[in-house]
Amino acid sequence: MHRPAQRVGRAPRLTRILVSAAAVPVMLVAAGCSSDSGSDSGSGSGSGDAKPSTGTSAAGSPDATANAVKEAAYATLPKPCSVLSKKTLDELVPKGLKSAKAGQSNDAATRGNCSWNSLDNKGVKGSQFRWLNVSLLRFDSDAARGEGNQLAQTYYEKQVKDAQTVTGAKGSGSAPVSGAGDASTAVHYDLKKKEGTFKQQTVVTRVENVVITLDYNGAGLAGDKAPGADDLTKAAEKAAKEVVAAVATANRDGSRSGGAPDRSGAPSKSASPSASASKSAKPSKSPSPSKSASKSASPSKSAAAKS
């Protein structure tokens, strides 16, 4: 009578043992999962301190690389009144070698201009008038606005368009100029004034991150014949190429590290970055031409020193 009671009493203990035994594999599986997770996270040393990968540093992040812009090639500008040789000036403004007048600039490293005027008075036979203006504008690279070359190209295109759309221009035309910087366009047209017909030549050139705008006009006054447009154009193009060379020479010891070599073919040495181009994309205003030709000598927006 008592044996059945003993079997009944053992059954609960056996049940508890079986339940406990069944729980052991579950715990082992859970422990195994935890161990695998730790090894994947790079904590195999058992210290629990995961070391960051060198590829995830802030400096090497994709965002930092995407926001980087290439430094501008040229860091300074030459003195505007020294960009043309005496020989060239004698050809363009034969009676105006000493008339050089530099425009005002609050940052000579980013903008500048110089103008010359010439009046060859032949008495009763009339006179020949010439006016020359050279403007330079340099663009620095900027993370928000873009690379200096791109900013310069945009401004270059605007200058060309302005020269092509001057109010009152007659017989206008334009053509690319070979061998002058990275991009160059010569625009020509006539403007009739009471003093005579003025032949205007505007050569806009981009060399790296610098834009050069050269305005040159001439007129036969007091009965003298007007100068030939082709001769004026050739002279203006030649002068523009000389200004390009002057920019490269000025940056031979002043262009940025990794920048393009100067136009003479010699690599440029690095220099500290200069102040960025002014917020306005226009260089300082050019002075007015000589009093003898009055206002008519600066016939266009281009010739009146856009910058």
C-alpha cells in the first residue's frame, strides 16, 4: 500500500529534473549567440573595448572629400600699369606712354586696372585718338561657390556677352583668339559720335582663375581718317597675350602649391593663399579717357571699365 505513494512522490522530482535538463541547452545556445555577436564587433580580445577603424576618421569621411575644392592656380596679380612693355604701348598709344593711370583697388591681389590715352594732333590735318584699358580680376576657390577656374569662366562668359550687346554698336563681330590663355574672345564694333567714328576692340581672356579684359579704341578726329579695324584688332590681341604672360610671370614665385605651371613652362613655386576675390565680381572702375576726346572715347559698357 505504501509503494504506490513512493512512486507518486518521485514523479514530481523527476519532472523537475527533466525540466532543468531541458533548460540547459537553451542557456548554452543563448551563450553561444552572445559570444558570436561579440566576435563580430571586433572585441575578440575579451577586454570589451572595441577599437574604431582607421577608415572612419572624420578627415577621411566621404562628406569631407566631397566638400573639398581644388585650390586656385594663381595667387596674385601683376601691377596693372606694368603688364605691357614700352614697345607695345608705343604701338598702341604712341603719344600716351606717360599717361598711365591706375584705377583704385581695395585689394591689389584680386583686382586692378590701368588705362592710357593718346592724341596725335596733326593740326589742320586732324588727329588720331587712341584709348587703352586693361582690367584684371582674380578668383579664389571657395567651398560654397566653387573652384576659382569655374568662377573665372563664368565671369569671362559674362564679359564677352556684355561686349557683344553694347547699345548703339554697328558692324559688330567676334571671334576666338588662339594662343591666349585658356579661353579668349575678341569683339569689335563701331560707335558713331559727333567727333567721329570710334573703332572699339574688346579682348576678354581667361587664364586659369584670372580674367583679363582689354579695351582698345581709336578714332580719326577733326577730319583725319578712321583707323583700320583689323589693325586695331591685331594690336589688341597681341597686347592681350602679353598680359597673359605678365600674369604667369607674377605668379612664378606666387602661385599655389600644386597649381598649373606658368605660361613660360616653368613650374610655379607654392605660396601662401591670398585674400579671396571681393564679393563683387567687378574690378575697380577704369578712369575716363583724356579730356581732348571727352566722353566719346569710352563708347561702350565694356570700354568704360566694367569691372
